Amino acid sequence: MAEKLNLTSLKPAQSRKDRKRIGRGIGSGKGRYSGRGIKGQKSRAGSHKMRAGFEGGQMPIYMRLGKLRGATSKDAMPIGPFRTSTAPVNVGSLDRFADGAEVTPESLVELGLLKNTKTDVKLLGNGELKKKLTIRVHAISATAREKVEQAGGTVSLLKEPKLKKKKKHSKAKPETVAPEAEAPETPAAAATEAPAEPEAADQAEEQAPEEE
């Protein structure tokens, strides 16, 4: 008859293999060095919790290799795959276009000024421009914009420039000016002001007979 299942009769479906108890004497099978060998980093406690890229204290590979210089986006710092680069085109090379033509990345590729349209185009101010052109590029320098507008052309950007965030300055609290305390009258000041009253009375007496 099958035994009833209850808390006292619970047991594994198969016999469990006891774990190897290390450091319990030479005869235990894992005594003396407990399977870690003699000395060295891996015989110490916490030796298997090293961070990724740790090379035992020597100069790691990400510091030994050279770094690519140049502008990078902030989300790719220190150096990442989202590298920001532009294909430069100078104003002086736009003389190949006819007067009144529209300059776009596609038209620049057709005239051989660019290899392809995969990279953003930035117009720089080296050279002179004497033709009225409608320019559509991703970025433009201040000098190039000035020369294009002087020639009567217009510029429109295909990508809006990112505005730098202004730093918030804490407003200084206005200083409270304490009201000036009235200075108490000194005896010397009272003495100088006292003789003024009889003089005013004498002047009033002199003016009285004249009016009569």
C-alpha cells in the first residue's frame, strides 16, 4: 500500500549527492589546499569576482591602444561608434554651379565635390563666391554664411543645430538696507540752534513799525 504523502514523508525523487566538504583534513579528498593550489591570486578569497577587463594590475588593453581624436557626440563618450564627422566643402568650389542654381548634397555628388551623401555636409568660408545660389546643407560656418548672403544667395540647414543649454545662475537675494537711526541731539548742537530764535523775534519787531 502506497504511503500517504505528508510533510513527514517528503523526500527527493532521487538520492541527493552530498557536496564535497573542503578543508576537512587530508583524507577528505579536498584537504590541505582545498582544491585551490598553492598560493597565487586564485587561491585568495574573492579572486573570482574580478571586473571585466582586469589584467592582474598591468596596463589594460583599452589604455594601451590609441584613441581616435576629433568631435564625438556626448552619448558616445569617451569614444564610441556614434562619431560625429562632416564632409567639408568650401565656398570657392561652388563656382561650378550656374547662377541661381540650388546646391544640395546630391548636386555636390553629381559635380564630384563629394563622394557620397552618407556624411553630413558643412560649408566653409574659404574662397570667394560671386554667384547667387540657394544652398541646402547640414551645417555652415559664420564666414560662409556671410559670403553667401553678400552674393545675394540664401542658406537653409537640413539639420537644426543643437542649442547649448544655458547654465542656471542662482539669483542673489537683494540686500536689505537698514533705516538710518536718528542721531540724538547733543548739547552742543542744541546750543548752536538756540540763539536763532531771538534773532527771528528782533526781525519781526523791526518789520512791524515799517508796516504802520
